[in-house]
Amino acid sequence: MEMGTVDIKEHLLQSDEDFRRLAQKHHQYDEQLDKLIHKIHLSEEEKVEEVNLKKMKLHVKDQMESMILKYRQQSGKFSAGPAKL
């Protein structure tokens, strides 16, 4: 039975320290962006910060997605049964 993306995320959050660290970073960037978005007016510095936060958040998300894909590929190899020679 193949695990869904949500199941894999939950598994990696519980079992992989690097994935957990990335998830925490992603959440922190999201919170910082949320604070900026709710401001009525952003200074030029805040606009630059917003762009940088979005880039960092996307980079972390890409890393997490890569880890999910790697896990899915590895678990697929193990669940496929014995290899035929």
C-alpha cells in the first residue's frame, strides 16, 4: 500500500531531524511573511525582506519536497517485492 504525501510528511516529521528542522524553518518564514502581509504600508526594506522570505520559504519547501520524493522512491523499491534476476 502506497503512502500519500501527507502520510510521508507525518512520518518524516517524526523520524527525520533534518525534515523536522526544515518544517520549522518553513513555519517561521510563513509567520514572518504573515506579519509583513498584514501591514498597511511596507517600507522599501520590508519589501526586500518580503521577497527574500518568499525565496527562502520556497527553497525550504523544495528541499522538503525532494526529501518526500526520495522517501517515496526508496519505499517503492522496498514494497515492490523481491527483485527478479
